[in-house]
Amino acid sequence: MDPILSVQELSVEYATRRGALRAARDVSFDVESGETVAIIGESGSGKTTLAVALVRLLPRNARVSAGAIRFTRDGITRDVLRLDDEELREFRWRECALVFQSALNAFNPVIDIWSQFLDTARAHGMKDTKAVRDRSFELLDLVHLDPERVLRAYPHELSGGMRQRVLIALGLLLHPALLILDEPTTALDILTQRAIIDLLRELRTKLGFSMLFISHDLSLAAELADRVVTMYAGRAVERAGVEDLFYRPRHPYSIGLLRAVPRVTGALGSVASIPGSPPDLISPPPGCPYHPRCPLAIDACLAAVPPLLPVDMPRHDAACIRWQEVARTIGTAERHVAEKLA
């Protein structure tokens, strides 16, 4: 079967005074039906740009400069980048819904929650108010909220965790096949984060949708994802099953992310940040974009951008010419962190 979402060599650039800033470069990955794929990486690695590009919500100074986005449901495949305005309206929310990073900013502050559910449904042709209300009650009950109270409330009258749950329920209103979540637990306390992750796992089991989960928190990716894509400087530098990526990474950046996770036990000095800063995306360094920060870099790393190629495990790709050396450098510290995350 075709994957529900297939992203092929996607590039996105922003127009700036200094020139074109390529926030995503030749990114490729698939999301299978019922699967959760996590996109991880530092801030500025291109994760959110990728998310909004998938539903064509890029700002005016941004454009998709290359690549393809194909969405398949019920045997019908559509090229998202070629949808006209009416087809795009149908695609958003009914086929693919995006849960934004800030739930408060995602809601209209001057109308109540019920009006926002109703407006969303009517924009997609649902004219039966009772059916919309029944669906809203069903979803709010699924996210463990009191529908009567929540639908009467305004966004500012709800806590951060409640708003995030309402936004997830709103995203599922029209039975989408794919739910994209951009940092859904940002700015929430750890107990609320735990509740949201358990809720997403429960909803996916009950409703059967696929998820694209974007996060810089490796522990959340380890809990939710079936497969993981690591991004650096706008590029996908590693793609693997969640267990392979956390226990057997093959890119030095993935190892750097693992080492930056605080250990639950042991000395505080066991946390090791990645030295340096992400590269300038307008004038990136020659060759591998990670080489200025990579402890394994050699002269050959400056010659060309390494392609994303299969390594020593099935369905595991890495963009590193020294992935075999990376495999030999994985030590007990990384395995310890992987065990705590997974």
C-alpha cells in the first residue's frame, strides 16, 4: 500500500534581504497508515517550516522551491502542491489537520469554543448543527474534558492543558487521516505533558489516524513514535525506527542529541552539549553542514553534502560518510540515555 503521506526532496526557502534562506533542503520521508513519525532536532532545524509547508500555510515570504508532497487516502493520491484553493480547503482539516504549537494563539479570543467548532464544521459543508454538537461532545469526552463547560467557555477561561486538549479535539472534528502536531506540549508542566502524551496514544488507538509529531524533546519522541527523522540545518540527516535511532544511531548529530539529555542517575557532568552553533542557512558551510561541530569530521566531509543512504540496518538511513565510525563510538552513556528515554 502507498504511504498516507509521501514527502519527496522537499525544499522551502524564505526571501530575506541577504538572500534566499533555505529552511528545508531536499527532505524526504513517508508516513504509513496508522503510524506515528517524529521529526526531531534543535530549534531552527526546519521542523516547523516543514509542518506548515505540508498544509501550504507558509508565510508570504516563503515558498516551496522544489519537491513533491503526495497524500493518499482510500486509494486516491493527490499532489498537495497542485491543489487549487477549493481542493486545498477540502484537504485541510478534513484530510490533514495541524495542531499548532501555541494553543492560545490558535483560537479566536473573542468567540467561545462552541462557535469555533461550529465555524470549522460549516466551512467544510457540515450544516447539521446537532451533528456537529454531537461530534464535539464525543471528541471532548475522548480528551477527558467536560463538553458542557468547555463549549461555553472562551479560550482564556481554560488552562493551558485544557486548551491543548480542545485543540486536539478540534483537529479531529472532521475525521482526518493525518494529524500533524507541532510541539504540542511546549510550555506545559511535566504532569500535563504526561497527560497529553497518554491522550494522544489513546486517541490513535481508538480512532486509527496517523501522526506526524514534531518535537525537540527526545523523550516524547521515544514514547510516541514508530519511526524518527532527525533534522539538522534544514536537512534530514537520519531516518530510522525509534528503537534503532535511540539504541543504534548512525549520525554524530543524533549521538549529540542523546548526550545532551540529562541522566536520571549519575553525576550532573554527564550532560554534554553540542559545541558551536547551527550554521547560517543563507551561506551554509561547504560539504556536510554538521562538520564544523562534528568530533568525527575529516577533510572528506568538506568535499560534498553527504546523501541520505542506507546503513547496516533495514529501513535505517544516515547522511554521514563516517557512519561506521559513528557505530563504533556509541558507548555506555548513550545506551543508558536510550534506556531511560525508551
